Amino acid sequence: MTTATYNCTDPLQRAEGLAHAQRAIAQKQCVVIPTDTVYGIAADAFSAQAVATLLAAKGRGRSMPPPVLIPRLQTMDGLATEVPAGGRALAEKFWPGPLTLILHAQPSLTWDLGETKGTVALRIPDDELAQALLTITGPLAVSSANRTGQAAAQTASEAREQLAESVEVYLEEGFRPVEGTAESGGLPSTIVDCTGERLRVVRQGALSLDAIREIVPDVLGLGEEPETLTEPEAAQDPLTLAKPEEQSEPEVPARVEPAQAEAEAAQDEPAQDEPAPSDPVVPAEPVVPTEPENVKGQPRD
């Protein structure tokens, strides 16, 4: 494998670089591409060998599967299932853009991104060069172009310093994000988990929580837990009221035949009058439970 870098600000090198990147992807090799956040290392999402090469290049294991970049919104329904209304609304509002959504993966897909637990993280990058490559290759497994634990690369040359010969093609198109500066540093995408009862931010990145809550107001921020009912609130909720124990029916004595009664009376002491039945027990006030809701808490890059 021969590693090559293309200056994609030049139209001729851009065309050559895209063609070489397409061939490399088809041959299960890795390429480095710009995105709207930072540079990413990309591989064929449907090739277990290519994904393993990507993970090895970064120095990470299968426990941290890479997200998948897609070329268009319609691709989401081909790769994910049970997309919640809130997740779809976020995709329609912020794609293409710095938002990654964790969704339930289509069970029929034959791919191996790592230990995903049946989920897939999807994003459409707001970058013309990245979208041009995705259009000719299809979905790509993409992670930030850096060794795990190191700073994310904001140019292809920075990525090559870390990844070297593990990548076949480097597509250079200048600093990312385009409007950023070297001092500000590049922020990765914000990741929202859409697989639980409520949407939850699991990584805060370039898209702010306030912007997300304008579309889905009840999304949980990073580290936030759902609120539980207080006792006064629970007492007003008929669904939380404990049902008092029903008073048991009084026992009805079995009927005794006269002959049997005379025989028993002869053997026993004279019967005493039975005490009057006591008043029925009034059940105590019900205790209102205030159990917290169950919450659940994926990829880093």
C-alpha cells in the first residue's frame, strides 16, 4: 500500500483524490477526510475487515465502535429502526450538521462495527468534500482522525502525523472547522442517545444543548437524571395512590346437627356467651411510593 495526500483545494487533485479514495474504500483500506467538525478516518461500514483496520489504526478496541456517516436523510431508515419522533425531528433540523444520533440498528444488516449492542450511531456531515465521497461510496464508518487519547486532527497533515502509513489516502482541504481557529480547537459532534424512554445527550460537542431543547424540550443533558415525583405531587396523582387493603368477610360458622351438639355439650363445660364482635379495623392511611424512574445511559468520536 502506497500512502498519498491530495490537496483538494486544487480541482484536479480533488478529482484524483476522490477517485483514489473510492478505490481504497472498495479495497477495504482507510482514508482520511475532512468533515464539518474535525478530520475523520473512514472505512467501508459493511466490511468487518475494513472496520477492524480503522480501529487498529486508532489503537482502540471493539468496545468503542465508530459512528457511520451517511449521504442523505433517507438512508437513516435503511440502517435504523424504531426511530423516535424526537430523534427524527432532530435529524430533520440539524442534518447535515454536528449531530450524531444513536439509534436501534436494523437487525437484518450484515455488518460488524464492534460491540454496538444492537445500535448504530448515524450522522450527515455538513461538508461538501465528505458528502461527495459518501455519494460514490455509500455509508462509511468514520471516527476522528487521531490515535486514541490524542487531540483530534484539524488538518490532514495533523492526521498523518498520528496515523502515518495505516491510511492509504489523505484528502487535505484546509483547517476544520472552517470558521474555527487553531487556538479554539475543534469540537466533535454532539451525540444524542435515542434508544431509551427519553432522549439523552451522551457527549456534548459542537451543537449546544439549548439548540437541541428548542426541538426536543425534555431531552436529558449530559449527566442529568430524570426528575422523580415528590410526595405532594405523587399524592395528587391517582395512579400512585396505594389501594387500601379490603376488609375480609366475617367467617360464617358451619352448621352443626342437633345430635352432634348434644354430644359435644355433654363432654365440654357449659358454654359461655360469645363476646360481641369487635368493630371493624379501619385501615391506616396508604403510604405513597416515590420510586425513581429507571434511566439508562455510546461512541466517543
